[in-house]
Amino acid sequence: MATARTCSPSPRRCANQKRLGVIPQDAKLTPWPHDLADEKKLFIRQADVFAAYFAYADHEIGRVMACTKASSVRERTLCRSSLDQPTRQG
């Protein structure tokens, strides 16, 4: 169980994280500072892009695993995945 007591800035995401047990039920929504409206929009866009990428990658990995099962090589197959999350260069 996660020990964080705050959750993502989206009320919908926060509720979903609680429902899935990713964060404690008593976690509070982290408020956005009022002077960061542009940064908030950018963060939301970046989070949406990452979520779409991850959903696509998950689907494609599922296809690979289905092919290994269909061709009877799953027992001899190692599937490894890594995620590169580059840092912002300023």
C-alpha cells in the first residue's frame, strides 16, 4: 500500500487511485497554486500524452505475448520493457 497522503491534481484520477488502492483512502487532493495556470495546462497535457503512450505500449506488449503463446515459445521467451523518461533541459 502506498504511503503518500496526497494524490494527483485531477479529482477523477485521485478518486480512481483510491478505488484501485494505489493511494490511501484518506489521501487529499494537492491544490494547484493560482499563479501556475499555464504550468497546470502543460502538466495535464504531458500526463495525458504519457497515459496514451503507456496504454498503446501495454496493448502492443499484449500482442507480442499473444504471439509467443500462439507459437508455443512463451516458455522460452523473456519479455523485458524499460521506460525512458527524459529530464527537462532548461
